Amino acid sequence: MTDKYKRDPQTGKYVESGKAEMATRPISVRLPADLDAKVRAMPNRTQFLRDAIAKALQELEEPQSA
């Protein structure tokens, strides 16, 4: 979704994907231990977290129906 770079499976290097540019500084958060264990066990946790944050922000920006 917002990945500007994708890892090339053959070379292991990152290549441009034509998507959004990444920020220069990362954001980090501490999670409760049970959530931390679940997220760290995911094979592609970085993309999962990016997608989850993007979805949450999109939901915040959408008008709420009453």
C-alpha cells in the first residue's frame, strides 16, 4: 500500500516499487507483551503494521454515519 521499496527476492536488495515515498524517520511504539509477541511472530510484520496504521487513519478520516 505505502511501500516505496520492495525487497527483490532474488538479490535481497530493495528496489523502487513506484509507490509512496517513505518518511526519513521511523516511528516506534511499545506494545503490551501479548500483542508484541503476536506481531513479532508475523512473517511480514512491517507491512502488517503499515497497513494497519493506514487503515486506522483512513477510518478516522471517513465521515461517521449516525
